[in-house]
Amino acid sequence: MPKYLILIVLLLCGMMLCADELDDKVRQLQQLQSQLETAERKAKQTADKRKQTDSEIQRTSSLKRITDQNVKKYRSEERVVRDSLSEVQRRLVTAEERIDGLHDAQNAELNMLLRVDRSYSPRRISHRDHRYLQSLMVQHKRDVDIISGYRAALMQSQEIHNAEAARIKRDLQKESSQARRYSNQISKLNNEKKKLSKEEQALQQNIAKLKKDAKELESLINRLIADSGRELPSYEFTQIKIAWPVKGKIIRKFGQETKSYNTSVVSNGIDIAVREGTNVVAVDDGEVIFSDRYGGQGKLIIIDHKNGYFSLYGYNSDLLVSRNATVKRGQVIARSGVTGSAAEPSLHFELRKDGKAINPVPYFE
């Protein structure tokens, strides 16, 4: 074989190997970009959870401060009631002792009166000791009646204080139990916050690594593209702005959305509400690289605009162009529908730059 033919064959083999390596690196870059998107989404969700946990810690701490103030108030009231009850009980004991003393005095006076009566009764004499003892007994009876009334008032006050002490004890136990629950909840939330912070830190480190790897891989791809003779993506459309695929109201925006129960979903594109059967047009010139049904996208078309951008059109009812077809800006390529995961007649549209989903709205005319 002539030497020049050998050189040509070796050159062609080298180009083929270079092209294979380039395609392999592009696939690796797309995988890295996909991993980066997932990591960034998880990092945002983790950061949101940490913020929610912070907010819950602040709310629970505020409730615990109020509960602690109530506990302090009830303990103060408990001391006051306990002191008052002790004073009532002391007075009640004193009254009981006073009544017992008066009863003893009355018994002694009665015995003395009986002896006096026995002494002077046969003589039919009314002695002054008899009159004095009768007067003293009457006075002691009045004293007993007064102190008995005072004792009854003290006993009633004692019942009131006991009831108040029981109420304060119940309230104190309730608030103390609530304070312990708040303390346990705050402890759990702080542990959850630490866990989320560590998870967020690990995700940020992973994101930094993925970005570094992607940057290095992009540099390698650029070198391989230069060696292979391929053109670098121009990232330019035929006009400054791309056309709208349909005209309608955007019912789902690009990026992360917070749903009920604090759940989050991420949309890689936008959903535009239109009547079923509406003409869907290509946003710019390009080649159809996919035209078929695909999972939740329903009937899907993907166009490679040969400039680093790809556009995706989902939820269609009919696909009017096939794979490998060349399309022009504004050309009707499909009719909108309710296929895939569409909840209502609409078009799901995505714009991707080097395989990475970007917000298409700023690009529309």
C-alpha cells in the first residue's frame, strides 16, 4: 500500500477516534449537567426545609417563653395561696384552742355553780357568788358563739383556699407539661436543623465539585471540537428573539414551585393554556430529532437548532413532522392537546442550552 494511503487511513482513523471521544465527552457533560441540576434542586429544597425549621424553632421558642411566664406566675400564686392557707389554718387552730379553753372554763364554772347551789339551797339564800358565776357563764357562752362563728368563717376560707390551690396546681402541672413538650420539640428541631445544615453543606460541596468537573470537561470538549474541525455552537438564532410556539396564558412557570403541604416541584419549562387542536409552530429553524410519544410529555417533538439550543414541545394531540425533518421558523409542527401528564389543554414548552433547561420566556419576541 502506498505511504500516502496509509497516512490517509491513519488520519481518518484518528478523526473517527477523536469524534467518538468527543461524543463520549459530550454525553458525560450532559450527565454532569443533569447531576448538577438534581444537586442544586436538592440543595434548594434542603435550604427551604432548614429555613422552615428555623421558623418553627422561633415559633416554638416564643410559645415556650409564654408558657414559662405562665409557670412562673402560677408558682408565685401557689406560694401566695399556700401562705394564706397556712395563716388561715394557724388562726383556725388558735380558734379551736380558744373554744376548747372556754368550754373547759364553762365546765369548771358549772361545777362551781352546782356546789354553790348545794350549799345555799337549803337556806334559800341567793348568794352573790351564784349571780357572778351565772353572769360569767353567760359571758363565756357569748364568747363561744362569737369564736364559733369566727371558726366557721375560717373553715369556709380554708375551703376556698384549698379549691384555689387545687386549681393553681392543675394549671401549673398543665403549663409545666406543655413547657417540657416545647423543650423536647425545640431539641428535636435543633437536631433536625443540624442534620439539614450538614446535608446542605454536603450538597454544596458536591455542587462545587460538579461545577468544577463540568468546567474542566467543557474545556476538554472545546479542545476536542477544535481538533476535530467541528464548529463551536454559535448560540445565535435566525433572529434576535425566537417565536412563540403558541399564543396563550402561561399556567405553569419555569423553575421551582411550592405546592400544598410545603411540597416543591421543579418545571424545566413552561405550560401555555390553549384550546385543544391549536397550531404549534417551530420557534426557529432546525432539525427534528425526536417525534413520538414520550412518558409524561405525551406526544413530543424535539428540535435541534444547530446552534447549541434545543426546543421541546409536549402534550400534543397530533405530530405533523417526523424525525430528521428540516423545519423553518413559524412552521406548524403539531397540534396541541391533553396527552401525557397534562391536566388541561395546553402546550408544554422547554428551551435547552447544551442540554440544560433554561427559562425560555426572556428569549421570546
